[in-house]
Amino acid sequence: MNRILVVGAGGQLGRALCARKGTDGVEIVGLTRGELDITDLAQVRAALDRRPCSAIVNAAAYTAVDRAESDAAAAFAINRDGPQNLAVAAAEHGIPLLQVSTDYVFDGRSDRAYSETDPVGPAGVYGASKLAGEEAVRAAQPRHVILRTSWVYAASTGNFVATMLRLAGGRPELRVVDDQRGGPTEAGAIADALLAIAGQLDQGDPWGTYHFSGAPAVTWCGFAREIVARAAPWLQRLPTVTPIRTADYPTPARRPANSELDCRRIEAQFGIRQPDWQATLSTVVETILRGTGDISRNAS
């Protein structure tokens, strides 16, 4: 049986995974938050009883980084308790668990890309809750893969690309932070990596933590400039993208200055290379603009 249970199927990563249903003979069963509350262990156990599978992918997460600072209980319930429940139930059923994590488990002060063995030190509630989820998974289910990623975006709302496109339609200038650096990662690329990993879980000793993010590294300002450039055919006029410092744009949660992830281990173990976000950005931009139509000239 090659059936993967995707938890958090309603999010941008979960949707990307479910869109690959039937690929390479893989059956994907997706459960949204409304269909499975992962903070309830009894519900998780019952879901696995009803839906036998060969692997579980946890794509569910509390990702509102700033809101988490004042809503820590909800962040920890979803990002720590949920993964713990999944890991406990997965171990009971003999099913491996793939847990998605984040660059926010690091403090962002390193002068190089973070490896999987570098010391962690989250600077805010969101990162702390995701790190607690990692630790809970490691403790409850040895047969796990934790995949840390960064700057996730997709052809949907609620991410940096969509926000920049929305603002670009109505503002002559976009002021964007230029002293935070990382690797934008398209949700479809993460979905492909997770499925590739799931297909190799019976080979060797694959368990542990891996990094996976887009290349090349770029600042938020540099990423915004690329987004605006790709949107040029649909915009009435191109806004100016002006670099600013993090200090000029205060937020409740502190962001890592360096979110670069060293992705050599995942290539060595699974043959998965870093994706080039520049190669797919134009398609994502066009899909968003044709879907919204409100800032396009010819999105019919």
C-alpha cells in the first residue's frame, strides 16, 4: 500500500500535496483542520484507525508569526501538541511521520547557511512552538523525518508573493526589508520533496532532520523586485521597490536576519537538490494575477 495521509490539507502546502494525488501511483488522502483536530489525540488515533497509510505528512501549522506573540497557547497547541499527538499515534500504528518545520528555530545571527546540527535558538513564540514540535516528534516516534524549510509561497493568497502583487497594484512605492536574507521556497517544490522522501523511507536509515529551501539566497527586497518584474505585463505601472532596514519596519515578532539553510544533507541522502525559485516564480505570479484579475490589464 502506497498511501500517504496529509494532515493540514487546507493550507498552501497541503493543497500542493493533494494536487499530486495519483502521481507515480501514490494515493494521497488529505484531511483539513475541520476534518481532523490534531490537538485531540483521540481524534488522531481514530483517523489512523479508519485510514491505513504508509506514511503521514504533517502540513498543519500555526503560521501567523506576529499574532503568535500574543496567542502563544494556540501556537503551541497546533505546532507542539499536534505533532506530538501525530507522533504518538504514528508510533502506535507503526507508521513513519514526516513533520514540516521552519528556519525560525534558529536565531538568524549566523554568518553562514544553517546546517541541521547547528544550535537552535528561536527568537519568538512561533519559532519556539515549531521547535517544541520537532522535539516532541523526536521523542515519540523515532521513525520520523523533520523537514525544515523557509519563506514558503504558492499561487494562492496569504503569502509574500501574493501580498507584494496586491500592494503593487495600488502603490507607487513598495518599501521592503533588505537586511533579512533567505531562500524562497515554492510549496509545490516542498510537496515534491516530501513525496520523494516518502518513497525512499524503506531504503537505508533515512530518519532525522533535513533542510530544504529555494536557491539562490536573496533578501526580501530582492525577492520583491523579482516579483514586480515578473508582474510587469499585468501591471498598469511598476512601483518602485525601495530597500529599508528591519528597524524601519518594526513587528511584534523578531525575524531571523539570516534564514539560509544548508541543503547538502537532503541531496546526499535522497538525491533532492535545492529548487531554483527563479525558474517557477513567473508561473506563480501569472497564476495569482489571472486568479484575482484586480490588478491586471489582460487577465481574462
